[in-house]
Amino acid sequence: MGQLSTDAPVAVVTGATSGIGFAAACGLARAGFRLVAMGRDPERISRKADELAKALKTPALRERVLELGGVAVGNTPEQFAAYYAAESEKWFKVARTAHVTMD
């Protein structure tokens, strides 16, 4: 596993454990997006994360992601949660310091 690329666009996909949601998550990953994949069943999310991590190891997909300026890495839900928590804290501090408000 590695660090998430911070240069790639982010996509949030709900219902990512099956059907259209899973297909959308796979398509967005192929296009170089960082994914926040959500679902109601933690076991299914973990299984799908494993499938996606395996897909990211295929040479053709890795090459395509690199062509688009991304970095193909797989992360477990726990790794992503830790990354999200650290990034959120960092950027919340920046926003507070700059007195950023949402109008």
C-alpha cells in the first residue's frame, strides 16, 4: 500500500458495493480519481476495496492512471479513515487560521 495521490480529483460514490455504484467507482478509478466509496455493509465494502486494489495492480490500469497524472495505490478502509482524519485536521486548522467561512 502507499500514500494517496493528492493531485488527482476526488469522487464520492455511494452504493459502491454493487451494481451501478460499483461500476461507477471502477470507472472513476480507471479515469484517475481518488475514491471515497461508501456502502452500508462494512464486509462488502472491504471485499470491494480488495477487488479494486487488485485491479489497480494490473499493468494496463496502472499505466492509464499514470497517463492521467495519478498514482495507482490501494488502501484499506482503515488506512483511508486515518488519512482522512489527518488531512481533515490539517485543513481545518488552515481554514480556521485563514478565517474561512462557508457562505
